[in-house]
Amino acid sequence: MQIPILYVTAVITDQAVILGILLSILGFVFYSSSLQNKYVVGFYRVIPPLLLCYFLPGIFNSAGVFDGAQSPLPQIGSRYLLPSCLILFLLNLDFKELWSLRKRAGIMFITGTVGIIIGGPFAVWVTALFSPDTVGGVGADAVWRGLGTLAGSWIGGSANQLAVREIVQPSTKLFSAIIAVDVFVAYLWMAVLLYGASRFERIDRWFRADSADVVLLTAKMQQREQQNKRSPEVKDLILMLSFALGGTGLATFLAEPIAIYVQTHHPSLANLSLTNTFFWIILFATLIGIGLSFTSARKLEYAGASKLATVLLYLLIVTIGMQMDIMAISDNLGLFFVGFIWLLFHAVLLFIVGWYFKIPFFYFALGSMANVGGVASASLTASAFHPSLISAAVILCVFSYAIGTYAAWLTALLMQMVSP
């Protein structure tokens, strides 16, 4: 009986008005973050725009302006926007360029991924030794479920995080706390990498690394960008949406009978989330996006497919944010400790491998941020070395999008095994 009461007491219940508020929040965040006022710039250095896109709708929800739990918008966002943005991101998957990065960048990227997959269970195990309640919980409040979504963010990005959220289904309260851990710890780590980028020559000497191939990569990526970049036409935008939403429809059509079959004949596979329809939707959406990358559809990236995907992703983020409980952040501050241990494990493993193989710091930073930060953070980190290297960051990030959901799902299962 509590849910109807909450719905009645909400100030705004009209979904069109709520959608307008959410889009106004997005417009405010993106406009204000582009201002060059020194106070605004200083504010966004501390509070990243992504965090506001989650928490401003959460503040409205917590204050009773609207009731996110009763709104259909989050469900619409998850079912339509999430698979769509994954398909558009994966249009740019270039296996040829990815293979050319396999040596140094590939080693560091894989090391970073392994660091997240193993680091998560390690952090849970260490924390459970002296504070089992911090990583305990049952049902939807089981902490491993929330940390599983954090693994999705740290192996891919926000789209993977939200996909894993639909699969492991943590409570809204737990997910609210995880978002705070994600943004705070990940952006602190990015700040460390940006500081290192300003002193990369000194770090390369310590690694005994030869950065000649970084110079060649810079020239190659700069030439590629100049040759292919173009302004989008209406036809391009229509094709992008047709591939995104058409692919989402096809993925849903294929996923539902498979999920029903598994639920009916193999119910024990629920522990692996294989009875979850959304798991299969994301799987097929990922395969569709990868398949399209082998066709001429991949040229849509030069007209801004990944930019449209980012727009869809931020629309999804504000709809997810409208369900958040802001006060939940203070309920389990020990989760920040788990996040610190987790990323420390990731960083130490990268340092060991980078030093042993004498790999330039650029590949170290790129391999980490292509996992932990996603496209936006990895691109920003790459640009600190040279703007032309953003393309290399995008290539690795697209691959990270392709594997992130499933690597995070594996990480969540491992954390479940070591949870008290």
C-alpha cells in the first residue's frame, strides 16, 4: 500500500511534464558545463556532468516532485534506449585497427580488464574479513548485485552498467549508493592518470619505455580522422535510428522465446541470469551491432553515430536517475572502501605489467580508461597526450562496450561466490 500513497503525494504525475523536466536537466547540465566561467569550470572539475545527470533527477524524486518508481519512463529507457545506444556504439568496431593495437595497447587493455574482473572479488573478500556487513545483504539488497553494475561501468561504461543492472537487478537504494562510488572513485583515478599524462616522459623513463610507436600512431590517427570526417545529413540520422531501433526490435523478438524456453526447461539457470529476457536482448543487440560493423553501415560513425548513441545514453541516464534515493549514499559508506581496493588492484596490476614489458605511459592510461572510464573519459585522457589519439581511445572503448556486459556479469558471479 505504500507505493500508491507515494504516487498520490508526488507533486507532478503527468509523464509528459516529467519528461520535459528530465530533458531540461540534461540541457542545463550540458550548457552550464560548456561555460568558460572560472567558477563553473572549477565546479565541474569537482562534480562531473555525468554525476549531475544521475543525481539531479534523484533529488527531484527524493523531494517528492515526481515518483520515479511509478513512472514508465525508466522501463522505456532500459528496453528501447539501452540496446539502441549499444548498437550505435558498436557500429564503429574496427577489428583491423583493433588488431593493429594488439601489442602494447592490447596488453594493457586486457590487463586492465583482468584487473577489474579479479579485483572485484578480491576487494569483496578483503572487506568481508573485517566488515562482512559492508558486502553482505540478501535479495535485491545483496551488495554483490550493486557491485556487479559497478563492474559493468568499469569494463565498458554507463551503457554496460545499466545493462548489468537489468540483469542482476539490485535494489534502487543499493544502485544509488553504487553510482556515487563509481563516479567518485573512477574520476579520482582519472585525475591521477591526467596528472601522469602531464609528466609522461618522466614515467616512460622509469618504465624504460620507447614511445616511438606512439608518435607513429598519432600521425596515423590524425590522417584517418581528416580523411573520413563529414557532417551528418538527414538520411544519415534516419539510418542510424533505423539500425538502432530496428536492431532493438529484432533483439527483443529473438530474446523473449529463448528466455521463456530457459525458464520453462532449465529454471536452475536463473542463478546465471539466463532466464532474464534482458540478458538475451543485450546479447543479441551486441551481436547485431558487431555484425553491422562488417557492413557499409559502419561508415555512419563518420557522420556521428557514436554521438547519437551518447545522446540516447544520457536520455537513459536521467530516466534511471529519477528512481534514485539520494539519502541511500550515506547508508553504506564502506562501499567506497571496496571501490578503492578494487581500483588499487587494477592499478597495481597495470603498473607491474607496464614496467615488465617497458610499455609507454600512454598505453597504460589508455588501457585503464578504456575499461574504467568509457568513451568520454578515455577520449579526454587520450587528448591529454595528443588530440589525434582520441581515435585510438574510441577503438578500444568500442571493443570494451562489446565485452563489458559479459565480463561484468562474470565478475558479479565471482563476487557472489566470495560474499559472506
